[in-house]
Amino acid sequence: MSTPHAGNRSAPYSGIEHKVPPTETPPAESSTTEGISVPERPELHNAWGFAPLVLILGVVAIFLAGVIAMIVALSS
């Protein structure tokens, strides 16, 4: 069984031009907050507490201690 148009399969363009006349662009949304019935919450200014910062600094200190110990072990 053969296909009727088995010529150039790599070219998706058939040679017939289909031009669409340009039209006016439709308007965008008027506002992103239009129609919101519930006001947004105020921003949190103190999002990070003291405990997460201490935990992060502790992990960094342990990592640095391990790297320094590896450097000392390899250099001797």
C-alpha cells in the first residue's frame, strides 16, 4: 500500500500561502485586583526567627569543621 503524496515528507509547507489579515489586538485585563472581595494580608516583616538562623549557622560550622579536618588530614 502506498501513499498518494509520498514526495518530500520533510517539508510541512505545501506551497499554498494562507495569509490571515492582521486585526486589532484585543485589550488586556483592566486590573489584576479588580473584583477581589477579600483584602490581602499585610506582609510579615519578621519572617525569620532566631532559632532557624542559629540552626543554619550550626550546620555551616559543622561543614566547615569537616572541610578543615579533611584538609589537615590530607596535608600531613
